[in-house]
Amino acid sequence: MSNPTAHVDRDLDLSNSARGVWLVKVPKYISNKWDKAPGNIEVGKLKITKPSGQKAQVSLTLSESVLCLKEPGEKNIPKEHRLDVSMVTRQTLGVFSHYTPTPNSDAIVPETEKLCLEGKIVQKLECRPYADNTYMQLKAESIRKACQPVRQVKQLDRIVQNFKPVSDHKHNIEYEEKKKAEGKKARDDKDVVLDMIFAAFESHQYYNIKDLVTKTRQPVVYLKEILKEVCNYNLKNPHKNMWELKPEYRHYREPEVKPSGSDQQS
């Protein structure tokens, strides 16, 4: 079964591989304006001058159509910008394009997708505004917005039901129900606890503390105080971490020994 998301091999158009391309970095406020601009208007003009004996000077002038794309209360942006040019020497950067045709059932020969190498980046340009009054106001506004806290304390003049818990957590409910069912463990008289301990050890020789708590229903700290008087705590295998009665309290029945001649017929 073929994978629909698998990559398909396509031809790459290299006809423009020798063309030099500029990589231009513009401020965010310019890119936002260009994103809002429709595709049929002029967004700006690029001017390149080369004085004799000096490096080429590049400047960008935004069009009035772009400058007019403002939201209510939005600050003006600078119109004139300079572009600082730097050569690309230690990197190999390219620009690729991907053309996807629109479906057209009337076409005799259907168009296919195209992958093209549009050129190799030879220069990097960074667009910088001039420090005029418009730019300084824009910068002050951006600093003011950045200083505003994301969350603010707000006084409520009425009860907001959304802030009240609608239900308890499931594990808390289960714990409370279990606590009510078992009841609070109360200390019994020491002699009563000793009788329960001795009765338990009549069935088994070794117990862990958890099983003894279950059988006696006594608090762990209180139970351990009594166990230390009549039991030994094993620290070695094979009964590690188990309690066992001290020898003077053991009354295990000795295994019966059959007489040697008991199996012979009289």
C-alpha cells in the first residue's frame, strides 16, 4: 500500500542558478504593512547610487499607498530607509520557488508542479530607518507596549461564578470515602493488642508491618512500640523486613515423630 504523504521525485529547474539575488531584512513594521497591501499596488521604490570611488548606496522609499494602511490609533511609520550592504562569502544560500497550478479541467495539457532555483544569494541588505521624529515616536510606542504587564489585577464588583470550583477531584472523593469506611484507628489496650499479635503468629511465623496493621487496626507507631517488646525484626534474608516472635514467646507445635516400628505389622 502506498503512503499518500510520501515525497515524490520532481525535476528542479536550474535555468536561473547563475543569477545573483539579494537577501533583504526589513523591520517588522514594514513587513506587516506589506502583508496587508493588496497585490496590485506599488509598495515602495528602491534607489541605487554609486558615487565614484565609494561603495554603492541603496535606499528604500515606501509608497503612500502602504503608509495609508493604518489601524485606528496606529502610529505613523518612517517613509525613508537606508539599506546597509554586506557581501556573502562564507555561506552558500539559494532561493527556491514552488509553483502549484490551479485545477483547470478545460486545459488540453494539464499543468504540473514546478520547483525552481531562482538564484544564489550574493549580497545581504539590512533595511534601517533614519532616526527622525516619526521613528522616535514609533519606538517610544513599542517600548511602552512592551512594558505593559500581560496580566493585571482587576477588582470585581460582582460574584463571578466561573471562579468557583464545580466539583472535587476524583482522588480526593475516593480518599474521603475510604477514610469514612475504615474509621479512625484508635489505640486499644496494650493487653488486647498483644492478644491479637499472638493470635496472628499462631497462623504464620513471619509478618510484615503492613499485614500486622491490617490485622490489629492499630496506629503504626503504637504497634511498633509493642512489637519491639515481643518480636524481633529481621534484617537479613530470607525473611528480611519481617517480624517474628522472640524465642520466649514462641509456642509452635513440634512435628510428631513416628516410632520406628510403627509401619511393621504385628
